[in-house]
Amino acid sequence: MTFEDLLKGATREKMQALAQVIAAEWAAEARGQLRRTAGSYLKSIGIREVTADRLVVALPGPGVEGKVATQARIVEFGMGPGGIGTQGSYDVRKFLLRAPTDGRRSALRWGKNGPYMNVPFTRRGATSETPGPLEIERLGGRRALAAARKLGARVTDPATKKLLQGGGRLGAGMAPKMRAHHVSDPLAGLVREASTYSGGKWQTSGYKVWRRASWANRHPLAWLSSGGKARHIARRVRGKLPDLIREVF
């Protein structure tokens, strides 16, 4: 039996109900398979179009753009040396150190070694709501976590992104290097970010370290990513379409 047979007698109301069922099933599949990337992926599922004879549930859905949409597409289709839709290891700088073609503002800068970009890496600290062990303590032990908590707050204006208060930085040597070819250890330069002032002090909103990506580092493993595996969650949802249609019709 074809989809056309299953959809006989369709009305816009039934198609709208079917679109919502498909979106809900898609989200349920994603929740069952994803962890760290679930947030962006779930936000990106949306209903683009519904008529009496056509419906489109898409990723990304209407109004979803930028980093959220990009991350969702990487999860679905994979990311490799040829960009989204390919798989395998690749040099991250190939994509970081190129000017955007869509007119968006870029963090790309130019120096004596050519283009470079300062890339933030989030380190889960004592106030993180993310489940699991505290990353700072895992990487450097209780001594590193205690030192991170004592850092002066780095405060940025949320509207202008202008730095209002510099804060302090964690020195090198609080954790071992994660890889022999790494220039520094994973906690070197760590800053404590804050956004809310309460009780006479700035409240921690997160911890970050910044690393400069440029072509100056010629080590073959520098900025090498193992790539993103394609999850193809939409394919599994498509396989359930006959049952989902019968559920509504």
C-alpha cells in the first residue's frame, strides 16, 4: 500500500494532526539516542508546511538558524572532510579559518601567520546543571576546582558583548596535557564567567578556556577531529510513517 492510499480522504486538519504526530515521534527518537546534542536537535525539528495534500516536517524547521541549525544538521547527516553530509576525520581549521560567504559577522582575524580565530571551550564547573562528574575536577583534581572557584569573575555586557570586568585566569600546570602534541594543558588560561550580581559578588555562570586556531601549528594532529557520525534519525521516523498515518487516519 502506498502513502497515497493511506492518505485518501485527507483534510488540512488531519494533515496538521499528522504533522504534529510526526514531529513528536521524531523528537522521541532523538531523545532516545542523543545526549549532549539533544537540545539543539530538538529545537530544530519543525513543521514547515501543511495543506490538504502535502506536509513538510523539517530539520531545521522555520525560524531555526545559525549554530543551532548547523549542529542539528551535523548530528543528522554527519560531518567530515567534505563538510556536512560526509564522514571521517578532518582538520577543523579548514572550516574555522575561512571567511563566511553569507554576509554574517565573523570572529576571524588576520596575523603574521595568516587567518586565526580564538575558539572557546566550555569546562563544566561547580555550578553546572549538566549531569555527570565535574570536568574541571576530573581534569585537574580538587586543587584545580578550588583554584577555579577563586578566580575573579569575567563579566561581559550581554547586549554589546563588551568586556566589563577582566577577572583572572588559571595558570598552566593545574592539569596534565590531554595529548602529547597539545601546546598547553586543558585548564591553562581558564576563566570564570559571571552574569548575575548577588550577595555582594558576581555569581558564576560558567568556565571557559580559549585556544587560538591558526595555520602556525604544523603538527599533523593539530586541530584534527575524528568527525561527526551521521545519526540519520529522520530515516527511522520515515520507516514508521505508515503506522503514524494509520494512527491519525
